[in-house]
Amino acid sequence: WSQWSSCSVSCGGGNHSRTRECINPRPMHGGSNCTGAPTEIGACNTEKCPGENGV
């Protein structure tokens, strides 16, 4: 997997992503390619922003 990308926001809940390519090394001797999605998306900076909801 690659490193996580920067978060889409600095607070209040955003997303970041990472990708993978299953080509190095290539499958050999009857091996299979990677299974699953080539991109993963995760939550980031989920804390409330200052001043949000009385904080």
C-alpha cells in the first residue's frame, strides 16, 4: 500500500486514501494477482472544529 494521502479537511471529519498495485513482483509459478480493491478510503481528522457545537 502507498502512504495515506493528506486529509481532505483539517477538522470536522474528512477522508484520505491510499492505493496499491500488485505488479512488483508479478505473480509467478501459478500465483494470483492481489484480491480486493486497489484503493482504500479512510476517515481522518474526525475531531470537532473549534467553536463547533459549543466547543
